[in-house]
Amino acid sequence: MDLEKALMNEAIAQIKKDFHEKIGSIRHPGTGEFPTVIVRGDALDDLSIQVEGSPELLALVKDRLGVEANGVSFEETASARPKVFLSYTTADQALARRIAEALMAQGIETWWDQWEIRAGDSLRQKIDQGLGDCTHFVVLLTETSIQKPWVNAELDAAFVRKLNDHCRLIPLRHGIEPSSLPPLLQGLRSPTISVDASDIQQIINDIHGITDKPPLGQAPGAVMSSASTGYSAAATAVARVFVEASEHGDSFDPQMSVADLREKTGLTNEDMDDAFHELRDFVKERFGSVRPERYLFAEFDQHWKPWNPSEDALVLAAAMVNSPDFPAAMSAIAGRLDWPARRLNPATSYLMRRQLVDYLDSLDSRPFTAHRITRNDATRRFVKSRQSR
């Protein structure tokens, strides 16, 4: 009995993990937002799933899950535009101005006392208002400011808001080491900032939830404008590299190092990690080597190739259903449809992933993704349902 209970607990834990990984890897392409997933219950008939996120993200999750979204509850979270409160000391005013102007120029409303406090205003009331409205508290920490009572008072207020999940606290270091920070600040990631604030872009990206490395220049914009994939710009950039470099559109085609992929996309290490997480069903990374799964091409070929695997899959399935003499060998199918392996493989993978065909893998099937494919009852239902639309 104890063994049965232990096995059941293990099965439930695995189911919860699967839900977390499947839903938690969905990412909004515009904001970079991942959903929060809560799986409750200790029995198979008592499991419930709650997904939290912005309205835009929840709509994307529902679309990705499709019929699997039945029984899943969705809870919207606030998605206000970022507002920064910038804390600094007068001795660092020149650098603080550069930071404030850079934030404003990138669409981040910034409370900076030189702009907000006018003659006759109450300092306390204005600062309270700025602190109360901010989503991000940015403090410029230097050898001078770290000793100033006013900066420390603002930090105290920011810590209270942070502990209540009302804002994020971002310490910016200039001319000091992390070891010089107070103990509570040493536990936070504290980027350095140069005297001309030229390295502010990653902080801006983090505040906005954007994960593309600035040196990419126009590449992320080109990716997003040329292909609305439903995935983030970082994930789109990774997928595009494999789609354009693949010879046959199959697993392991091609393999490349993380360093090579980073160079081709211009992504930071953090952006690359997030892209791999988002593409976990399509890309595998192991020991510094990255390879695509066959299903990546079924998902992304439509954006950069002159064919659409989902449309090709219907053509292929219809031919299998309607032609009694339709061949099973992939090489013969390629000849019948006059498609190269690079086009046939993604269409076949589309059907395989949905269990719409039976297939036989073989080590000598290259350049095809399988040795043989044959129709089943699901093939017929697929064709019937699609052609009746």
C-alpha cells in the first residue's frame, strides 16, 4: 500500500512538473513575459491549474493550449507601463541626468527631482508621490551617495515597497565594488554604470522586459517585422538561424555551438537561456552544443521558406487518404509530390507530432525524417475536418 501511494505521489509530482514546464515556457513575443503557473491538488481527480499573467500573455497561452485549456483558470495581473524613481546625490547629478534622459528616451517614465520638484513644492510630498507610483526604484550608488542620509532614507522606503512586491529595486554601481554595498544590497544584482551612461541599454531592456542585446542593431526589428511568429524576438532569431541553415529540415540538422549561435544572433547569455527555455520543445542544448528537433521546422518554416508545413501536411495527408496506391516510403513520396526532403520533412513532422500518421524511423532514412509513413484513422479524420472548413 505504501509503495502504491509512493508511486501515485511520484506520478502526481511529475504531472505537476510537466504542466509547469509546458505552460511556463510560453512567452509573449512583445514583452518577453512568461506566465506564472500554479498547480494545486494532491490527487489525480483533484488537480487544478491556474495561470497568471497579463491579458495579452493569457490570450497567447489559451491559443497555444487550444482544447487543452479546458479546465485551466486564468487570472490577469496588472501590466502598467514602467515608472522609475531615480535616487542619487547632488555630487553625482551629471551622471544621474544622463541616466534619467536615457530612460525617458526609451519610453520609461522617470521621476527625477530636477524635473519633478519646483519652487514652493513640498519635498516630502513630491518624493512620497514618486516613490508611491514607481514600479522600479533605481538608485545610483557611488562612494559619495552611499553615505548620504537622504539616499539611505529613500532606500529604506524602496525596501518596504520591494518586500510588498510593489516595485523592483535596481542598484546601479559607479566606482564601487559589490563588497562595498550594505549587506541587504549585496544580495541584489547590481550592474555597473559608466560615467557617460553608455552601458544603460541592458538595464532599459530589463525594465521593459525586452531580452534582445542592443548590439544586434536592426536584426531583432527585422525578425519581428518580417515574421510574426508568436514567439519572442530572441526565440525567433534562434529559430531563424536553424531554419535558414538546415539542409534537410530534420533533427540535428545542423548542430552548432552555443558560441556560434550567440555570434549569429547577437543575443546575450541571459537572452539565449530564455530563448532555449521558450523553445524547449524545438531546441536542445547539451554540453555547449545546440541542435534542433525535427518539429522546429514544422513550426517555423512558414516564416522564411516558400512553403507552409501545415498546408503541406494537409496536401500530404489528403494524398495518402485519397490515393490507394500512394507510396509509404518517404523517398517515393518525395518523387510523387515532387518535393525535396527539405520540404517534405517538416510536413511529415507536422503529422507525426500530432499522431496523424504511423511512421517507422530508421538509421538509414536520411535525408528523410522517417523511413516510411502510413495513414491511420486519425489521418482520415484530419483531412475530413480540415477540408470541411
